[in-house]
Amino acid sequence: MSGQVVSLELGADPALVARTLAAHGQWVRRLSEGDRGQPLLLLEPHSRQISDGELAGIPGVATVFRPTSPHPLVDAQPREVVIAGVPVGGTAPPVLVAGPCAVESAAQIDELAGRSAAMGARLLRGGAWKPRTSPYAFGGHGAEALGWLRLAGERHGLGVVTEAMSVEHVGLVAEVADLIQIGSRNMQNYPLLRAVGGAGKPVLLKRGAAATVEEWLLAAEHCLYHGAPSVIFCERGVRGFDPASRNLFDLGAVALLRHALGLLVMADPSHASGRRDLVVPLGKAALAAGAMGLLVEVHDHPELALSDGPQALDPSLLGEFGIGGRP
Ligand code: PEP
Ligand code: MN
């Protein structure tokens, strides 16, 4: 048997107990604290087999238990994180994340960053590499766009959220991003989850278009297992049977993650609907369901946008969500 979690006595030094456990053949991972503030240590399943009795005899160990959940790191996630100085979750107000689908030019991202910040956005989104269904569609300006994004974020006081689409670009993305996005199409790309986790940055994990909630949680477990400090889930709609809207916005999942599982969750009404006229009402609905933030695509000339123009809002409409701004 292995995979136990040990709860330490209040006041025990977790580093010291971890060293003692290592001397007993245990690979130890620190979890966030238990409900009374007591430190928790997970003994990795590939550690030497050790009985609960032997563990209980180690100084500093208070209790030993075995998580029954397949995603103990997700379960132990904090209820609030801070991204680029912006609190998300807990009692923090909902966060507005805005920006274009793709970073199209230095001037475009600077303009949209400025206008979004003025409407209360705290984080700037924008893709440097775009996952496109058609090989003929615009695939992003790549590394150059990351530089434009970083400058725009710095100039307007916004943290940066951008997608890592392939393992080879994770290092570059991690240099710029405060929150690394994993796109819907890549939610189960395990080498990418591993690489992004290893970058040590918080992750925004979009839900796969046909992923169950359990698969989504396990994808997050991969990121955390490989080193991500936290994962914010992002509901962006799943594949439905009706093409009337781009996707089927699963607000039940938003409520479940926030209220039943106590996880960090945002929502993306832009990709969920694919239509600008539905983005505001769906965004409000997501907030009512418990979303801790909204990811909204904006563009100053949607008819000229290189991707996702039909769902882009003019930044002047960002105030309609009733969130955003500096506390
Ligand atoms: C995006 O955020 O621009 C995007 C491509 O989203 P998704 O992965 O949810 O389709
Ligand atoms: Mn898009």
C-alpha cells in the first residue's frame, strides 16, 4: 500500500518531517494546508511501501490517511490564487480577462490592451500561436507576437494570459505569460500538460470540447503533478448537437467546480457562443453560476479580425458584465 497523506502536528517543521520521510524511502510532495492550517504531505505512490503504524511513529506526524480521489493534488488546491498581483477566487471580485483572439500586430494589441484596461480588465489575453480547424486559416505570428503582448501588458499594467500550443514553445510562452493557457484541443495532450506543468507557472486549463469533468480534473492533476503551482479551470463550451451556437456552454460544470468541488473556475462566453450578441448575457450567466472571472475576446475592427471576428466585442462593451476594475 502507498499513496498515503500525512497530516502534521501544528507547529511541526514540514521540511524536517519531509527529510525524515525521505530517509524512510518516501517521495514526498507538499500539499496546501488542511482545514485547520496543518501541513499535509502526500507520499507518492512509487515510494517504498510503508505501514500507517510506521508513519505514525515519525516525529511531527499527527495522522495518516489515504485519499480515495484519483486527483489528490487538484483536491488540495488553494481556493484563491494571485495572478500578476490580481487575486482570483476566494472572496475576490470576478476578474475580467480581455483581449483579441490572436495578437495581430504590436499596434493592435497595444490599442486593445489600453481600451480593455480602461474598462476594468486586469489580465490581457491573446494568442501568438492559434489552433485552427483549417490549415488555411491564420495560425498566429508566433514568437514575435509574444514580444508585442508582453510590451502591451507592461504598458497598460495588465498581466498576460497566452496559450502554449506545443511543447517546443513552452519555454518562450513561460517567459511572457503570468498564466499559461492550455487550449481546448490540447486538454488531453499529456506531453504538453507535462511541459507546461514543468514551467512552474499557473495554468488556465480550458475544457476539451468532449471532455467529462473527471477527465478535465485529471488533466489538471497532470499539470500539478509536473510542477504547476495552481490550475484555473476555464469552461468554454462543449460539443453539442445543435449548431445554433458554436458550443454548448456547460454552466452546470461551472457551478459544480466552484460550489461543490471548491475549485478555481473561470468561463469563456466568447468561444461558448461564437456570436457577439450572446457574449454578454452568457458571461453574466457564468458569473451567476460561480465563475471567478471571464475570458472575453475583443477587437476594434471585428470585421477585419484574422480569427474569431464574429464573437469579438468592441472593448467599450466590457462594462456590460458589471465586473472589473481595481479594488
Ligand atoms: C482561444 O482562447 O482563443 C481558443 C482558441 O480557445 P479554445 O481553446 O477554448 O478553443
Ligand atoms: Mn478565439
